[in-house]
Amino acid sequence: MNLFLPEAGLVIWMLIAFSILFFVLAKFAWPVILKSVSARQEHIAESLRKADEAVKTLESLEAKGNQIIAAAQAEQLKMVKETKELNNKMISEAKAKAEAEAARIIEEANEQIRRERENAIKELRKEVASMSIDIAEKVLQSELANKKAQGDYIDRLLTSMEKDTPAS
């Protein structure tokens, strides 16, 4: 059992060696270790702060991106609406122009029909007048074959003309 019980001299030399080692570590190693632990702790804290800032920046960028997307969608809807309005306006204008053109064509056709009707009536009147003159000439030739009948006819015409004209 001697193996488990150290001797007193060994314990003293171990205590002296441990004290020297502790003093050297406390004097030279611990400040460096504590300084590096402190630096590491500061670095971790700075990294966490930067990560929080990055998250906040990312969130603000995401919000701005969503706003830009919403604005773009609103602008797109506005453009689609304006395009539809412009399309409807163009269709309305085209219909109005077509209706105006149709009305103008109908008016021109009516005017042409009226002119052709007037020309036809004039032609008909000329034909009737010409036929009437031909008939009258033939009637007068047969009626006025002699001089006495011509004189009687002229007297009747003069008499009827005197009755038609007002006396002055």
C-alpha cells in the first residue's frame, strides 16, 4: 500500500514545484490567456453586433424591396389601366369617325339621289314640254289651216291676256 501514500519529502518538493509553476503561469501565462480570452469575447460580441446590424439592414432592404415591388405592381396596374383606357378611347374615336364617315356618305348619297331626281324631273319636264309642243304644233296646224281660224285664235288669245293682266 505504499504505492498510494506519498512520502513527506516528495510532497514538499511537489508543492514547491507546483508553487513555482503556479507563480510563472500567474505572472506570464494567465495575463496572455486572459487577454486572448477577453479579445475573443470582444470579437464575438462585435460579430454578434454586426450580425444584428446585418439582420436589421437585411430586413430594411427586404422591406424596401417589398415596397419597390409593390410600387412596381401598382405602376404596372396603372399602366395596364391607362392602356385599357387609351384602347377604349381609340375604339370610341374610331367608332365616332366611322359613324361620322357613314353619316357623311349617307348625306352625300342622299344629295346625289336628290340631284339625280331633280335632273330626272327636269328631263321629264323637257320631254313633256317637247311632246306638248309637238302635239300643240300638230293641233295648231290642223286647226289653223286656214287664215280665218288663225285670226279667230289670235283674237281669243289677246282677249284672254287682257283679262289676265290687271288694269293700270
